[in-house]
Amino acid sequence: MVIIRPAADDGRGKVVLLTEEGIAFMEEILPPHYLRVTKLMEKLSEFEQKELIYLLKKLAL
């Protein structure tokens, strides 16, 4: 589903590409996932949504 190869400009890095099979898989699973996330977010006010995004970004650091 993915192809991994060394980065051309930096030997320490890797380039990860989706194969056609990987793209097809993502196209199959992402729309239902986005729908579930949208339905969950609808339960929050606009302020709560922004706060959640802020907190998630903070955790990702």
C-alpha cells in the first residue's frame, strides 16, 4: 500500500508514497471517517470546536 524510498536531497530522510492500492483504500475509508468526525463536531459549539483544535495542536507538539 506504500512505497518507501530514501529522500533524494537528504540521506537521513525517507519518502513515503501511496501505491494505487493505497490510494483506493484511502478513498474508501476517508469519506465515512470524515462523516463521523463531522457528526461528532456538530455536538460542540463553535467555541468548543476551536478549543478542541487548540488543545489537540498543543498535544501534537
